[in-house]
Amino acid sequence: MTDATITVIVLAFAIVMFVLERIPLAATAMIVALSLSVFRVLTPAQAFAGFVNSSVILFVGMFVISGALFETGMAAKAGRLY
């Protein structure tokens, strides 16, 4: 198979997994990066280069904080203020 065919198959898998959410979204992203690396479409450095970007780390932090706000009930309390 060509690199383009492998990429389209992996992309289709990612879309289905993101929509169905059968496994966590972070696990789906890691599977996509690993599979593109295993099939030698990308080098491991290319496949995981986006995970060290400061914007990605910022979004991960925001997800952690927002999850904590929902778990503690603070999001609901803040929503009732207005």
C-alpha cells in the first residue's frame, strides 16, 4: 500500500473513533500517531512532534481544570449566578 492509502485508512479510523467515542479521545490520538509511525508514513519524531507544542500543553491543562470544575460542581454554581 502507498503512504496515501495508509493515511486515508488511519484518518477514517480516527474520524469514526472520535465520533463514536468508544475509547478515550486521547487514546485515539495516540493510536493514530503510533500507527502512522509503525507503518513508516511518518518518523517517530514527526509523529509525536505536535505533542510538545506549548499550545497543546495549554489545551491539556484547560481540559484538566474544566474537568475539575465540573466534578466539584463549581461550573453549575457559576452557571446559576447569571
